[in-house]
Amino acid sequence: MLEVNHDNFEKEVLKSKIPVVVDFWASWCNPCRKLYPILEELSMEYNGKIKFLKLNVEECPDLASTYMVMSIPTLIVFKDGNPCDRKTGLLNKIDLEKFISPHM
């Protein structure tokens, strides 16, 4: 899964032609680490339909603040450059699929 930051956020998220799920995370966050393999799996299963990206809130606190990320992990779905849905906390694969399916 690609890591986004200040340098590539606009290109990879805001200008994406397909919906994007951005995982706002930090390395010290245990639920974030548990969520990663599930997101990796979904990114392979839904390749070309929806993009999954990671954003480290410690490295990009201003982007986290811009999107009002107060807790991690937070997943935000972007469609046509706009945030359209969000979930906070650890989700299992079934719940993640339910979360993303309306946006594809």
C-alpha cells in the first residue's frame, strides 16, 4: 500500500480518478497495525476499483487536522477529491467491505 504525504497527497488522493480510502495511522498505534493486513488484502482484491493509501499522522499532522482526524485509525473515503465517508477504529474485513462498497 502506498504511503501518502504532503508531496503526493494531491495527486494520489484529490486528483484520483477512482475512489480512495486513506488510512490515517501512526506506528505506535496497535489497532492501526492490526488493520494494515486487512487493508492490504482489500487493496489487492479491489485493485482498479478503489485505491487504499496510508497517511502517517505524525509525519503529516496538518493533513490530519485538515480532515479533522482526532483518533486513529481513521479511514476516510475520498471521491472526486472530496471526503465523503469516514470510520474510526479497528474494523474487520466484512465491516470494511460494507463501508467501502457504496463508494465504488
